[in-house]
Amino acid sequence: MFQLFDYQQDLVDKARNALAAGNQGVLIVSPPGSGKSVVISEIARLTVKKGGHVLFFVHRQELVKQIKDSFKQQGVDLNHCTIMTVGKVANRLKILPKPNLIIVDESQHSRAKTYLKIFGYYNDVPRLGFTGSPWRLSGKGFKDIYSAMIEGPTTKWLIEHHKLAPFTVYGYQLGNKDLLKKSSTGDYTSKSMDDFTKSIIHGDIVKSWLKFAKDRKTIIYCHSTSFSKIVAQEFRNAGINAAHADAKTPSNERNKIMDSFKQGQIKVLCNVDLVSEGFNVPDCSCVVLLRPTESLVVYLQQSMRAMRYQPHKHAVIIDQVGNFERFGLPDADRKWTLEDRAKHPQRDGQTVDGPAIKTCPECFGVIRAELVICPLCGHDFSAEIRKIKQKKEQELQVIKAQNIHINYISTKKPEELTSFKDLAIYGKLHGYKPGWAYFQAKKRGFIKK
């Protein structure tokens, strides 16, 4: 059986107390890599021990196998559990045994129609949801699905207490980000990501890996199968054993690739949305982000995949698409809520509440913005800081001069003004239509026919 850490036992106790208090739905939020499967397994064990039946579902078949293994390890009697993908559950509602408790992993997907169908059918059954980030691109919250939220420890706390590995992010960016276009869902379109990756010199991906993460067991995240295969081939061309896998890779071949990666026979695993959730390879110490995204969920799942704890491990995250610029570092403080939120919280401060960051021009390490000396390479930012201060002072002087000029114009009569620009400012100050300034300027000869 698993020996639960104190914070995991605390989540178990708080979840059970919240259900006992009458909450129909309880959402447990804990960072990727914090051991949610252990908490799920213990709650399932206690429910079955009391004579209950557990319904567990998740959106991918690979995650079903993993939770079954966790249940077995925790001593859960699977005869009193229904463990399936959400699609299978939705199609078998009338023949499945009625559960006493519903458990949903990766609950950021809970707004999908199949999930809501199950919740509606079992509307009198309490449910527990688990997620690393209760966040959707649409901004829609979960308060109609879960009436209470329990938060686990922060990523910073987990790192400080040796439950997640410390990390360094390298912001060595490739490609032309101006090519990225958003779809109606809020994330980037496949076509624009295709165009973006075509602007990348593929050999530079290997060069940056050799510079920042040589010989580390590495997972690379790509947006498409074709691009992932190209990247894997670039590594093989450089004499580095690499392979590609995705959800459409035949299961026997995929399992072989995964086993070879876990055993270290494959050094670099390129994939498309295959190992973002529930994939556990503790000695993987590097991830390379080649999939630009507007989704905080995708960013955290992928960037933190190398942060599974091992003694003396220090993870390396090579972000080559600038995702960290949108979302901050993986350990930034985040304000989770069940309520609806702004569609782009990273732009209005609702998602990240952490220090400003910058990229070192010497080593490309992403560090706190106020640092004068880069802690990674020793680069001195004094000259850059002076230039920034001088630029701000110049901008303030320009603004000050503009304000003085505007105040001057406000004291004058229209006939005292001597340029079209001044007339336009005067008209704006007094709420006149734009055409007024043009008419006055033309009348006084400031605009030639």
C-alpha cells in the first residue's frame, strides 16, 4: 500500500469531511506531480471498505490502466469499482451498477457533454473531482458542478519540501510567433501552428538541447504528428536515440516505445498530447516545449512533467515557443476559483500572482526581473537596467511636455491657435467632432488645397 504524505492525508480527510457536510460535488486541486492518484486510491479504498461502490472515469484509456494499477497497489477491491473512460460510462449508464461515489480525474474536462450527461444521470450521487488546474480557455467555471473546492499545497511548497524537483527554465525561443492565429476555442489553430513550425530551423532544436540538457532523459511536446516525427529524426541524425509516439501509434508499438524510454534505451521521446497527463517517469529531467498554447492547463501539465521528485534532481525546461511569457514560471502563485473568470486571466492578473521575470541574454535562463546579476551565468544587467531607466525618464519627459502643451492650449481661444495639430487637441478637449478641427484649419489656411 501507499504510505500517504501528510498533505495527501490532509486532502483525503478534507474531501471526506466536505462530502459529509452535504456538498454534492467537491473539487480537489493539487499541482501536477503531487500524487493525486494516491489520494484517489485511498478515498476509493475507504469507500469500498464501508461497503460502497466507486465509479471512476477519465477521458483517456491510458489513464484507466494507470488508476487500476494504483487501486490494486492500495488494496482496493476492484469488484466494487467501475473504472472506464468517460465515453464508455456515458454509453452504459442503464446497465452499470449505481455507485455510492463518483471520482473524476483531470476534472478540468468536466464541462464536456459526456461528463454532464453522467452527472445528470447520477444527480443524487456525490462526486469528487481532481485536477491540477481548474481552468478552461472559455473562462467558464465549475460552480454548477462542484459546490466546494479544496486546495492542496502550492508548487513552491512541494519543491521546498522535496516533493517536486526544483527547475530552471531556458527561454531559448525559435520560430516566428507572428504567424500564430487563434481559433474560436481560444487556442492557436492547427494551420497557424503548422506555419509557425515551418519557420523553425529544425537543427536549432537539437543544438539548444545539446547546450542546455545534453544526455538528459527528455520529453518533447509537439503540436502535430508530422512535426514530431521530423524532430525525432533530427535527433537521430545527430546520433541521439529518439522516437515519436502519439495516440494513433499502434498500442503494441507505443507500449514498446514507452518501455524503452522508461528503461533509458530511448533518450528523447517526441509526442503529441500523449504524455501530458498521468505519465510518470521520475528520472525524466528535461522537457522541451515546441507546442505554443494559450491553455494554462496544457502549459502546466507539459512544463512540470520533468519535475517528478528524485533526490538531487534539478529539472530543465526548454521553452522554445514563449509559453512562459504568457503564464509565468510553473511555480508562480495562482488564484484558483470555481467561479467564471476573464477569458484571458494571464493578462489581467487573475491567474498569476508572482514576480516579474526576464530572460538572460547570455544564458537564456528565465529569472526574476529585479535581479541585477544572473544567478545562472553571472551576467551583469547593470547596463540594461540603466538604459531602461533612461528610456523611462525620457518617456516621462515627453509625457510631461505633452501635458504642459495641452494645458497651454486649454487656456487659449481657437483663433489664437497656430496649427492644425493644436486645433485638433483643442477640439478633443472640448468634445467637438473631428471635422471641426479640419474645417477651422482649412478656413485659416493651415491646410492647403
